[in-house]
Amino acid sequence: MKALPMKAALCVATSLTAFALLCSTANAQEAPAPTAADNGDDGSTIVVTGSITRNPAAATASPVVSITSDDLEKRGIKTVADTLQTLTANNAGTIPASWSGNGFTTGATAPSLRGFNNAYTLTLFDGMRTAYYPLADDGQRNIVDINSMPGSIVSRVDTLLDGASATYGSDAIAGVVNVITKREIQGLHLDVSTGISQRGDGGEQRINGTYGYGDLNDQGFNVYANFEYQKNAAMDLSARKGPWSTADQSSICGTATDGCLTNNVRNGIQADGSFNGIQSTIVPFVQPYAQDANGNWVSQGNYQMLNPGAGCGNLTAVTLTPEQQAGGVAGTPSVVCQQDLVNDYQAYTARTKRIGGTLRGTVRLNDQTEAYLMFNYYNVTTANRAAPIGWTGRTAAGGERVTVSQILLPAYVCADGVGGVSGNILTATGCDASNGVLNPNNPFAAQGQSARLLGMPDMPTYTYTNAKTYRVSGGVNGSFGDGWDYTVGATASEVTLDVTNTGYINVQGLMDAIAQGTYNFVDPSQNSAAATQGVFPDQHKRATSKLAQIIGTLSKDVVELPGGMLNIAVAGQYRYESINNPSSNPANDVNPADRYYSINGIGVKGHRNVWSASYEISMPIVDGFRVKADGSYDHYSTGQQNFAPKFEAEFQPIRQVKLRGTFSKGFRAPNLNESFQDPSTGYITSTINCSNAAYADFCAAHASNPAYYEGGYSLGVTSSGNPKLKSEKSTSYTFGTVIQPTRNITLTVDYWRTKIKNLITSVTPTADVYAQYYSNNGVVNIPGFTVTQGAPDPENLSALPLLGEIVAPFQNANSMMGKGIDVSASGVFNLTDNLSFSTNATASYLIRLEQDIDGQINRFDGSLGGCNWTSCSGAPRFRASWQNTLTFDNKTSLTLTAYYTSGYSSTSSDAGGTYKDCAASAEAGQLVTYPDSGNPVQCHGHSTFDLDGHIETKIADGKFTLYADVLNILDGKPNYDPNAAYGVYQFNAAWQDRLFMGRYMRIGAKVDF
């Protein structure tokens, strides 16, 4: 682990024997309190998530959902990430496993509570912070990777569904996820399982083992060591037949006037028999080119295969009819090669391997004092494949950009040849018959002609990640004097992330290879490793993130009130956090061509120190009525400071009913990416609706090459850090009731509302931006918007290109507001002496979620929006889960768990659409539309239902447990959704991930000695 700054290192060094058992268990009012067997405690101490005191009377009135390790086992859940994916309050979508390969946070995942995105959910590990993942979600949001949490030693996962800035500081506006590990483990415990889908893929192997020694009660100490290993096979979209397994969407048809969607297979034939023009595949084609008297490059004939003897190879050869050939771009040959890039290359989930280890020791120094020290190591590696990048392309945002729309192979090549780009055309100079040789890659070289190259390398791109998390924490808690309780603790953590990208084209390397003839385009298999690396140099980087935190609390019962003792607690903390994420594609002012196509230019380097002081006053006014006041003052070295108060109240008029409510002020300081980030580009999917008058001129200008725009295009939103950002400020309140008619039945209902001001956001595209750009020859006269053009149409270089990017630094906008209702019900029933039944149901309803961007209201609840907010996962209004378990003789149990997520409007008002107005959204190009009529293909995304099962039985006096899981018992299938997740999958992976996998089976065994 690299050295921390001196101040942080001193804080950690003086406190490794100290950690507050702070904020560590569930609220007993929300769900039955966990037993000592669940969490390793002896039951003598109750600590509370959302409080800075360990006094049971100070239990928070905020809604808390607690899922124990036993619950997780019975749901067939093996990781913390899967736990949060199924949480009903996670109604903006945890980053699903698929985004680990395709998203910004390659290899990581994080939750998004209450319809807000993952920037507003604070993730804790045993009540303490841990280092951020070095990559930011959507290039903006710093997250904690919950994949780095060791699942096999988790006691439970508490989720505080309320603003908690008064206790935890920044990032806790929407709620807090507290992953709590076991305090004490005795004996040997092994768990081995293997899983596979019904269709024979998606293989999974897991093993974890723990050995603990010592009894805290009898011997005064406990030490345990744990390891875990998990391996998941990669899975391609082509593994499941359907619209998601192919680029050919032409089977999706509407009415007779609608037509059918585009066949995006390269060189595919459309549903009406037309051909949209020759396109790039891994089989290269060339076309003779020469300069006219004015110096303009002009075609001299049709395309032909660069290597005719090899034909189309593994691709499909198609002979075009005369009408199809004539309908394509100029120079279309009679035979083309078809390639389905989705079917051939597109991965759904990456190959993943997880290895972790934990060592913990706990000791009772005396009857009142306990200390512990814990070390964690976790390593997550991923490997993700994607389609090759074409020979033409554009370098990333940041610095001067290079765009290549056409490549012309010269007649002569030589060692001194110089490649260059002029007018978006890449060609070479410096070679002739006197110093060079005829270009072996140019079949027209002998005629003195250049060859226009059309194709892509026969080389998929790969992204490999290797994330290592190192974490140490320790603490001491106890009592002294006349009833004083204290905790002192510290933690330090570091994440190192190595990222390797292969198969990406470096423009300068390509220019050199073309000019000097060092790369064999005719038969790439003949290229040496050096020649390949010259054009596709492997890109490596190491990003690091560090955090150190020290915290201390002091509390005391000070005076007796009619309802009990008034308790006062104070806390102070310091933390240091930093991120150093060098760009994988940095700006190059000396040579702008020495950069890659397609690799995002994102990068950030920054650090900050945070000092906090907080208080908590718990006042049991009378029996059945308690109030609590909290507050925290936080100061950031980057210039932000804030005071966040919170007030809670509970009223219990009768034993069976409790009323509760909270009011809080919160804040979120700009994170390190928002303050210091280099320009980075996120993408949303847009379409060209030629039936809309605003697009008429554009469509006419590109009529000879409809493949340039049909099927949708990606619009970039390029954002950069802004050190002048203000902190976001929030106001939240909840009120609800807890009903316990009997000791074994608990019902809760809570209403919540949160409003955030000074919202930090990237620029949001509007329908006017699209309309002005396409109807006003690329000019947009809207204050606050800067737009750039995309890569030109290679067949129509002088025509207006597609809208490329909207560019602006992060900025403070007006506000974000959400409100909803959470409901839970649980019960445990002894049906007979040998049979018991337990049930637990939770549901969340999102009443409203809307964003105010300088007066423009973007409403999201019940829709696919916001695409800039939650990566086009949507904000479904209703989510529910219901777990039911039958237990026989305390040995055998059977559990069924059902999950439901409601459907949503396909509109996204922050991506140019209009909230729940399908026609307007289609006209603006936000929705996928039929090419002939411009009518939307889909206006509503379907609901999702999933049923999982678990069975286990104990044998040999409980020392052995055999179990089996069946996930997606009904073998449900994902629903077609071309608008969700930017159209990457053709279904909504945030909610239907398990449905894509299909029925999945796992068997395993546990040993407990």
C-alpha cells in the first residue's frame, strides 16, 4: 500500500487500536433485532445505524431495512451487490453486472436509493467510510464499489432510508448502506457452490472458508481468518436468441405505413429489400482514388475486395441485385460481405474473478472495554470484449481532436513516409519511385492511384481491469467514570486499479503504418507483434484512490426525564481522501494524432481534507414520546463548509402502535471528479426522424448513405471539472407508523420527501437543441449550450454531420425533488411444534421525481428518464419483494422470494423527450421510431417479475448443510426495449438482468465445526 500523506498517516498510526462500534445495527422498530448468532455479538450491546451513540434509547426514528446473512442465504444471494440490486428502495437501479463491462465504472457496482442516482447513497463498511473506486460513474459520480465487500463474513446489510448528513456528512442525502461484518466467529466454516444456467452457460464457482478461535465472553478474545474466491464466466448477448442477440432489428415492424426497423448488420439487406450502402467489416474493400485538377480526391471506380482470393472468409457473402447495387453509395460492388457485430462480439457480462481475505482480532480489555483490529484485502479482475474499432474514427474530447472519415492508401511507401490528415482524409506523402516501393496494400498503385480503404481490423477490443482494495480498521469502545461511554476508531484504505485496453487504434501509429507500409492490410495474420503493436499499442494505466478516517465519540446520560434518561453525545472526525486517475487518452498539444479512437479522455487528480464535529441529544420526554436532535458541522479544504441539523420524534400512544417522523437538512460537497476532472464524454442515444420537418434538409443531404444515420446515433455530453461549484443542499422529512399487533408481526408505512438545491449536473439536451442544430445548419443559439459536430458522413464530406457533442463544465442548476412511500410487513409463526413459517415483504412507491434545470422541469417518476441521471435505467414507480420461508424441525427450510418492478413510460425528458408524451418524444428524436412513418416503436417499458427459490437441509447434527438455489424459477424472458440503457442491449438490464440469464441453478454445501 502506498504511503499516505503525513497528516493522515499520523492519524491512522495513533488510532489503529480504536474503532467505534458506530452505526452498526438495524433499528429494532423496523425489523426484529438480529440475534447474537446473526452478528457474533453477545447481545449485551445495541448499536444503531444512523446514530452516534450506543444507547438503546437513542434508536433512530428513521426507516431502516435490515437484511441478515440468513435472509441472504435463503434468497440465494451471495454478494452484497446482489443484495442491493433486489432492495425495493433501490428504484433508480444499482449498476448491474453488465455495466461492469460497458459503463464508466468498469468492474464496479453501486446502489441508487430513492430514485436518486448513486452519488446520493453513502456506503459504509462497519460504520466507516472506505476509499472510492478510482473511476467515476458517468464520469461524474464517485462511488464505493460494493463488489469489494467480503460477502461471506457479512452479518447483515442495513439500509437507512433517510437523509443522514447530520450523522455522516456528505453523500448521505438519499440514504446510507451499512455493510456490517461479524464481530465473533468460532470454529471452522466452509461453503462451496457451483452454478450454471439451464442453457449450460453463465458458469459460477465459489468457495469461502473461515476459521475462528476464542470466546469473547469466557476467554476475553476472538480471532478469525477468512478467505473467499468466486469466478464467473463471461456471457455474450448472442447467448440468448432474440432482438438483443443481433444487430438486425428489421423483424420489428409496425403498420403498413410504419415500415420496419433498420437491419444494422453490416451490409445487411433491409426489410423492404433495399440496400443502404457498403459498410465496413473485417474483410477490407478498396476503391481507386485520384486527385482532379483542383486537388480534390475523386473516385475512379467501384469498390473491390482487397484480398479477392480470401473472399468473405467467415462472413456471409451476398450478391446484390442491380437495383440494390444502384441504390447504394457510389462505387458499391456487386458482392458484399455481411457481418453482425452484436452477434459476433458484444459481451453482456465480463469474465470476473474475485479473491478476498480478512483477518480480525477482538479482545475484551476489561468488563467495560473492548478493542479490535481488522485487515481486509479484496481483488476483483474483469475481462470484457467488444467489437473492433473501424479504421476511421475520432479521438476523444480534450485538447485538439483528430477526425478521420476517409483513408487513402498511397501508391508508394517508404521508411521516410509521412502520414497526415487534411479535410478529415488520411493520406501519406514523402514517397515516390525514387525512394520507395509500390504499396503492397494498394492494388491500384501501379496505375498511380490511391486506394480508399473501407473496413475494420479483425481484432476485437478488450478492457481488462484489476482492482485491489486494501483496508485496515481498528477501534476501542468502552466506559469510564460516572457513566461516560466512548468510542475511538480509525480506518485507512486504498484502491489500486490497473486498466489495460487492447485492440484500440492509435491515430499516429495508423498514419505511420499507412505511410511506411509496415502493416499488412491484405492479410493481417502475417503481421508481426511489433507491427500490430505499432497500430494498436496496448494502453495501460494505474489509478489509485485513498482514504483515511479517524473518529471519536463521547456520550453520557445526564438527567432523568419522565420517560427515561436524557442522553447527550458528541463526535469529532477527520478524514483524508484522494483520487489519482490519469487519463487513458490524454490531450496531446505537441502531437494531437498521438491519441486513440474511442477511449474516453476522462482523468482526474485531486485530494481534500475534511473535519467534522457533531452532536446528538436524545430526550425521552415522557413514556411513549421521545425526541432527538442531531447536527454536524463539516469543513472541506477545498472551500466548502456546512452545518446539517436533524430532528426526530417517536410517539407510542399504545404498545402496538408507534408514530415516527424526521426532519433534516443535508448537503453534498462537490466530489473530486466534479471539481477537478478533465473533459470526459458520456453518451445518450438519439435518432433521426426524417418525417420531422426539422430533419428534412439533413436527410436529403445524406440520402445517398442512409446507413450514416439510420438506426440511431450516440450524442456525446462532454463535461469537465469546475472548482467553483457550490455544495448541494437538501431538505428531507419522513413520517410514518410502526404497528406490532403481536410480538411476531410488524407492519411499517413511511412517507418521505427530499429536495436538493444547487444541483450539480452536466448540460442537459433539450428538444430545441436538436431542432436548431438540424434545421439551422448546425448553429444553436441557446444560452448555456455549446455544440460540436460529429464525424462527417464519409460519402458526403461536405454535408452537415450528425450532432456530435454538447460541451460544458459541470454546473449548479436549480433543484431535484423526490417523494414516495415505503411499506414493509414481517411475521414469524409457529404452525406446529415442528413447523414454522416466516414472511417478509417490502415495497416502495415513487410518487414524484423531478429535476428543475433553470426553469426547465424534467420529470422522471414512472419513466425511462433521466438518461443523464441514471444511465437510461429509468425510475419505475413501484418495486416490491416478498420472501416466505417454511422451516421443518429446525433442519430443513424452503424459501420462495418474489420480486416485482413496475413498467414505465419510455420517454426521457432530459434526453430531448417530453414526459409521458410519446408522440412529442418521437418527433424530437428521443425515442426509436419506424423509419417510414416516424411513429415510436415503443411507448411503454414492461414490468418485471421474478421468482427465486432456495432449499436447504442440515445433517449430522447441523455440522453439514446441503442447499440448492433456483433463480428465475419461471424462466422469464426480458422484454424488448430499444430505448433503455442507450439501446446497448435492447432490454433494460437494470431490472431484467436475471431474466436475460434465464433459469439458473446453484448447488452447494456448508461445513460448520
